[in-house]
Amino acid sequence: PIPQERPTPCEPSPCGANAVCREQNGAGSCSCISEYIGNPYEGCRPECVINTDCPTNKACMRNKCQDPCPGTCGQNAECQVVNHLPSCNCFPGYTGDPFRYCNIIPQQPLEPPKPVDPCNPSPCGPNSQCRVNNEQGICSCLPNYVGSPPACRPECVVSSECPANKACINQKCGDPCSNTCGRNAECKVINHSPICSCRRGFTGDPFTRCSPIPPPPPMIENVPPQNPCIPSPCGPYSQCRDAGGVPSCTCLPEYTGAPPNCRPECSINPDCSSNMACMKEKCRDPCPGSCGANALCNVINHTPICTCPEGYTGDPFTNCFPKPPPVEPLEADPCNPSPCGPNAECNDGVCTCLPEYQGDPYRGCRPECVLNTDCPRDKACQRNKCKDPCPGTCGQGARCEVLNHIPMCVCPPGTTGNAFIECRPVPAAAPVVSTPCQPSPCGPYSQCRAINGQSVCSCLAGYKGSPPACRPECTVNSDCDRNEACSNQKCRDPCPGSCGVGALCDVINHNPLCKCPPRYTGDPFVRCYIQPELPPAPPTNPCIPSPCGPNAQCKVAGESPSCSCLPDFLGAPPNCRPECISNSECSSHLACINQKCKDPCPGLCATNAICRVVSHTPQCLCTEGYTGDPFSQCFPKQSDPVIQEITNPCNPSPCGANAVCREQNGAGSCSCLPEYVGNPYEGCR
């Protein structure tokens, strides 16, 4: 009998991830594991994991794309799915809570129809006006507003929305110089602020009056040497020392740069690295004191983020405490679904190749060989192992040689006989007349004919090659094309008769694999039929995990999540946000305090002091007639003149070298020092 190779269609497995292979009558079939879909020969997956895996009118519920509406809305209400979320509304003519019950709107007694005012309510939006023309509402923006309804807006809210030479005055970009400076003074706008200066050839107080410059006094000899540091040529945030009549400039402690460009380490958070924050003009770690007990703090984009460590739970801003042990811990099976590749097995989440297989068990294991060509030329692929094909092939006393993976049997010199049965010594008797075909020189699977005293060899019928290498068409599957199998030493299609009714058959690696067509199910070895619709799965909590995004809360309405922003947060889920994060999100007269736009003045200044907010920053000034530290105490001025403390807009000074800045009513003015001339905003000489 001719040995037949046992088909192994499931080893190695032809299936993809999350699929299993079944064998029946020498044919294999791949199918997805329970609750998974897709092509089992490429890989199976759940129908969905998050809502965005589904159409916008479906939601991902228990890994299935389903209509979230059933059971969500109350009586007399209709449900619409908007971006995967159910929205309930009462039917026309009904009112009430659409999630519970909608009542019929009571009929009002018929009244004579009133003329319809197309402008009440106004369809025009804020900062607009509506006029009736031919029973139609005509919308236009209010005077001093720009844009078009419904997007009318003031020209500006803060000065930064205006050009640098304008300021936002009564929500319009205007010239802040009007009626700001005194007589014979001129006004320049620098960064939205008015700066007063006397005209060329004039001197005095530019806020009240400038007078012509008197002629210089006669030169006085023996003038005592002047201090080169008065006025300071060093610029803001610097100090000046007299070094032999020459000014020596250095930056103040804790300031960086070089005069006249000394600056604090930081002014705003972006001046620091992303893991630091600007605190009192220093880049510091914002974490200390931010989080609760046992909490971890990470700085992301200058902001401290508090989280409870692994194994802890609670509010990370107040206290994290150890998680209580679960009442009935359920050990998840790390091997279902299997993380292993084909021809690998999983034990406690660890993948190893099956016996006699090799490779990466997480990608796929393979046998030592599949075809003879996978082995050295003196070996043959037998049961997926490279082995010597000679043992048990030749007869007694014969010699075996492997030629291109095929064993060849020959009798050694001095012996004769059938090398596949027995080789025996040549007898020493009297010479016998021999025929050229006894013994046959043609090799196995061949025939010998004597013609004119010569042996003529040819292969037997049904065998191919040429003597002495005649061979059957195949002996193992690897001798055939990959889409055929070796049956009775012939390469044939293994599919006929292998699969059930309505099933498809593919030949993979010489083995028939049965599968049901798309949208069909069943046992591909018996019968495939159209796949029925699955019954709805039991309900789960749609708010775990929450689909609402950060700063939002989720409530269960029926079987669907209902999202809303937390108190004190604006917007709509999943884009809920605080009122502000930085000062730039507030009006210029407010500051961002605890993520709310608030007046920063309350409680900041001392008694007898006033507070003004300039570009989100509070400034304290002693009231007129008072002097002192406006942050601690202001007291009545003494009769002796007291130099008034310089405040913004002169700190930092907008003036050049050898010039001084004076402030009055919120405006600054630069002037050259005595005996200096030039442009005080660029530098006096």
C-alpha cells in the first residue's frame, strides 16, 4: 500500500486573530469567536468599541451599534439621535418633561387674531434693531456696532483689539489723546496708551502747560562733578554705580539679561518650560500645595494635574485613600481572547509555540519545514521536520543516496539484486550469459527493455522524470502546488465532497478549508444558512464609562446617557470649559481668579487708597491729598513736598536714556533731564 499523508488543515492555523479553526474529514474551517465579527481568515473584531465606530444615528451599546432611543423618552415624546446621543422632545401640541411624560397643551379660548409683529420676538440677535417693512422684519446693527445680524458686535471690547495707535473707548477704537495733554504739548499713542510731551522748544508740565525754553544761563566755571548715575542710563530693572565718573550698569538681583534690557525670569506661563509655572516672576513648580494627601501631581502645559496613584481612589484635590478590596474578585482570563498568533498556545497570558513549532508566539509559529525545498538537499520534509529519507527505504545490503531530497537505492559493487528488496553477492560460479536488463540498471519506478544487447530504460506509466530518477507525480502534499493535495500519488483538488451545502471551499497550504459565505452562518461542514438577527443584549449602564468628556456629568435617561456641564462650567459636552483659564479671556478690567472673571481689586489696597485695573492688573494709588504705601497705609500729606511714587504707565519706563517719566490721570509723559536735549522717548544727550 502507498503511504498517505495525513492532512492537518488546522496546523498551522490559517485563521486570523480572535478566530478558531475546526477540522472535519480532512478539511478545515475558520470562524470568529463569540461576539466578534469580520473575516476570520484575516482577523475578527467586536462590532464597535466607542460611539464613533457606529453611524451618527447609532450608539455603541455592549459592543453593538444600536438605536439608543428605545425606552429613553417618556409618553407623547419623540426621540432623535444626534451625534450618537438620544434627544427627547414633546410632540407638537404637547408640553412637559420629554423624559417622563408630555401633556396636551390646554386650548386657549379663541380670541380675535392679533396682528403679528414680525419683530416680537426679535429675530435679529444681540446688538441689533428690527424694523417692520411690508409685514417683514428688517434687521440691522445698532449704531456704532459692526458686522451683520445676528452677529452684530461692538468695534472693540479691549484696547488690544484696536491698532497700536488707538485705544478702546466706549467700545470704539478712538484716539486716546483727545483733551489729554496740556497747552503747547503734543500727544503720542504708544501701545494704546497716550504719552504727553512738550513740543520742540518748549518745556514744563505737558499735562497742564508747556512754556518756551528760556535761554541757557551763562557758563559757570568750577562746576562740581555730577553723578553719572543721575539720571540712570541703565534702563528698567537695573542699578547704576559710579565707577570713576563712568556709570556701571547691572541688572537688579533676580533679574536676567543685560542693561538696558533687564527683565524678570518670567511674566507669563509661556515664558517657562511646560513643567513650570510663572509665580511671582519666577519659574517654579506649581505642584507644592496643589494636591491632596496621597495624591500625585504632574505639570502639563504649566498647569498642575492631580491624580490618585495606582491602588488609591478619592478626590485627588483633597484626599486619596486605598481602594477597598473587591468583595468577589473575578479573575479575568488573560487568554480569552488569545493574544497569541497561529500555532501558539496561551497559559496565564504567556504565549509559547506548540511542540515542534518555532518562531514568535505572539505573531505566529511555523513548523521546521512545509516543502522539501525548506530543507538541505540531502534531507526531505517529513511531517514538517527535515529528516533523512533513507531509513527503511532500501533493501538488505543496499546503499542509499539522497539526490535532491529523493532517496536512491543501489547495490554496492560486487553485489546484485533488487536494491529495494535485497542485494546479494555475485556468485563465483561459471560465467552465465547475462541480459542487459538483469539486474535492471534503470532504478525504481522504471522498466528495462533489451534492444540489440543494450538496455533501454523508461519510466513506468503514471510516473515522470527519467531513469534512474523516475518518481510518481507526488508522494506528499509538498510535491504539489499549494492549491492541490497529493491523493493516490496524484495532485488533485481536495475540495470536492469536503464541505457542506451552501459552503465555500478554499485550498490553503494543500488543505481544504470550508467557510460560509458573507451574511451566512452555520456549520460549513453540514449546511450554511442566512444569519438571523441577534436579540437585543441585556441593558448596561450607559454612563460607565462616561461619554460626556471632561468637566461634565452623565445621567441615565432610560437606557441612554444624558450629558450636561458641571456647575460653573460653560459650553456643551464634550466641550465643557471654565469661564476662563488666563487673564486674556476676560475683559481688560477683570482678571481670571479661580477660573472665573472677577474684579481683582477687593481687599487689595489699603485704606485711603483707590484701585484701578489696567489690562487685568490691579494698581493701588493713594487718593488725592494722601501719600504712603497704597498697599499698606495712606496718610495725609505733610506740608513738606513729598516726591510722589511713580506708578504706571511709567513703570516700566517708556522713556529713553537720560529722560524721566511722569504720570498724571493714567497718562505718562517723558522729558529730558536738565541740560540734556533730544527725543526723550529714544534718548537724550
